[in-house]
Amino acid sequence: MGAVYENRLCALRELLDGECEALLLSREVNIGYFTGFFHSEGCLLVTRSRAVLLVDFRYFEAAQKKAAGCEVVCFKSLSESIGDILSAESVARVCGEANDLTVNRCELLRKKLGERQITLIADGRLDRRIGELRLIKHPSELVHIASAQKIAEQAYCETLNYIKPGVSERAIAARLEYEMKLRGAEDVSFSLITVTGKKTSLPHGVPSDDKVAEGDFFTCDFGAVVEGYHSDTTRTVAVGFATDEMREVYSVVLRAQLAALDTVKPGVTCAQADKTARDIISAAGYGEYFGHSTGHGVGLDIHELPFVSSKSDTVLREGMVITDEPGIYLPGKFGVRIEDMLAVTSDGVHNFVNLPKDLIIL
């Protein structure tokens, strides 16, 4: 894996130009992506001749063992160490990650570097370029995503036995998280969405003490984390029985989801994939009830590039990982979402998800 991180650092170094003579990464997932070591107290500083991982005493020994392709330096004052390295390299302009730096931290660092006649640029350009570098997944990344998905699926299948009238949404969320961590997940991918009845019309409903009832739809949006990589899946099931309207809406969402799945391949734009699902839902008369994009990228972040939306002209390429998750949400009634996670291959997709999509009635 050492060569992988060296190659990533080389690609990162290619972002250097007259505007940015050095790059300052402070976001944990990006530091981990380029060095193999995830930590939240420090930064990665890249110049034309050096890549330096700055950590404090608590992480120094671990970083020396784990980090690849870079020097590891233990700092006492982070801003002073950054300034020392940049001054030694005669750097006058450094680009930082705008999405990670707080206003207070940015201003403090600007002041400290300014005392050395070094300008800190934090305008979002580095964030965008790193997002683009992470678009195409290395085979090792796909392995981690597949492992996370396998754990999540096993936990979900076990938790299905727990979903019954009288059980609370919060209890189901706790059970699902327990089952994932029991099977080796480092964490859950996000705050699990386990909602029932009318709350299924909320795309990002929050589990509460509300209890499952006979005749409810139950939506479960879940994922696990393995080696920093996320999985993301949604299934909607019925409890006891489903009305004709519930079955109809479920059928429309399933057709849209499958159609988008068949559309995804190299050369297709994200907007085209989104349109495929959206057109089916609109033709069935539910267009106004599908208000989010059809999907998003998944990797070290649960939401990352590319975004499968009507506004995205990104062309899908082999190695990208996206979700396919159309939904219909009827306020005050119920909602349905079906989500798979896909890797774009040379001739189509590999679906990480191995769960059935026909309507299950528990």
C-alpha cells in the first residue's frame, strides 16, 4: 500500500502552481487518504520537495508506524512548525482547506504566517481539487466499501427480526448499531434513520420513542464504516400488511430505482441517471414528492463527489462509487425510498448491495 500513498501524494503535488506553492491539509479524512494515517490534531503539509505529517505527542508513535510516503514530525506549536517548514522552503503562498478551517483558526493561522510574509489562501479551490482526486476509487478502497456493506447487510437482516408492533424507532436504531459493531464495524456511517408510519415521509427522519404499528411502512437507511470507508443502503418494508396505495407507490419507486441502475455506466452523465429515475416518478404523478437527488458519491465521506442530480454534468467513469436512491414522500401519509450503492465498471455497474428489493411484509 505504500506505493498507493506515494502515488496519491504525487497527484496532490501536481496541484502546486504559482498561486499555491504549498498545500496545507487539515481535514482528517483527507490526511488519511494521502498518508494512511487518520488523525484530527495536526495537518499534512506538502511542498515541491517535502510531504510532512505534523502530529502532536499523543499520535507521534502511531503515526511513525502507520503513515506512508511522508515525514512525521511531532509539533509543540502547530502554527510555528508550519511556519518553520514553509520558511525553510522559501514558500510565500500556501493553500489550505476552506471547508475544514474555522474562521477563528483561519485568522489565527493567517496572522502567524503573515508575520513571516507567508500568505494563506483558503478559498475552496483545494477542497474541490482534492474531491476530484478522490473520485476514482482504488481497488483497495472498493474492498473496504464492500466489507462495510457486508457487515451492514448482516446486521440489517438480523434487525429485521426485531421490527414489530410496539417496538420503538430508537430501540431499533440501537439494535442495528449494536449488530453492526458486533460484526466489526468501526462506527455507523451516519445517524441511522429508522422511522415508521407517517414519519417515513421525512427523507431524513430522526428515530424517537414512536413505536411501530400494524400497517406501517418502516424505512431503514443505514451504513457501516470499515477502515474509514462508508456503506449506504436504504430499504422500506411493511409491517403486517400494505394498502393498495402503499403497494403502488412502492412499485413506482422500485421501477425508477431499477431504471436508473440500468442507466449507470461509463460515459453517462449524472444528470442523465437522475433524469431516468425522475421521469418515471413524474410520469406516475408523484414528481413533486421526489425532492432530493437520485444519488451521491460514497467513500471516506458518506456524501462526496459525484452528485447524481439534475444539475450535475459529471460524466460517470470506471471506479466511481455512487448511490441510486429515488424516493416518494407523501406528507402526512408515508414515504418509500430504495437505495443501492454501486461501483461503475468498464461496461456497467457492480452493485455492492445483495438485499432483496421486492416489497417485504414483516
